[in-house]
Amino acid sequence: MVRVKAYELRSKTSKELLKELDEQKAELATLRVAKVSGGAASKLAKIKVVRKAIARILTVYNQKNKAEARKACKGKKYVPLDLRPKKTRAIRRALKVEQKFMKTPRQKTKASNFPMRRF
């Protein structure tokens, strides 16, 4: 089995990816059976390659799903939590820049009535 390349996987559809994932998982199962029953060294070395291939397929599949979800909610008022920027909890809860510099009506009148003195 040749190594699965991520750029080749990106050109496939989701159904093709899932089909290939099932094939890889089936192959991994047969390799694990061969390992238990004392298979050849080449089969044991192939387990790692198949596991990495499964990981690549899942990564590309999840990236495609996330990209579709981003496209679907683009321009909407609310974005799902998993598509929002993570940052840190403190940063997410901090005031936005425009909120930080907002003034109450009383502060505005005081600033206009008593401006900073110039000497």
C-alpha cells in the first residue's frame, strides 16, 4: 500500500473519503489479526502506515466538514461555538474596543463643559 497523500484526498468527495476510511480500517483489522497470529515483519511494519493513513483521511474529512459549516454560517448573526475563535476565556469575556471607550451621557456632558485646560 502506498502512502496516502493529503492533497490527493482533498480532491475526493466526502463519500469517497468515508469509503476509503472503511477500507483502511478493514486492512488495519486484518493486519492486527496477522500480528496476533505471528505474521511477517513486513505486515507488522505496515500497521503504522495504515494508522497514519486513517489519521490523514479523518483530518481531511473533518477539515472539509468544518469548511462547509463555515461557508453555511457566513454572514449570519450567530456562529456555532466550535467555529468561533478560541483565544482565552479572559479575552473572550473582555469588553470589545468600542465598548471600552464608550461614555455615559453624564461623562460626555462633563467632558464638553469642562475640557482639559490649556496654558
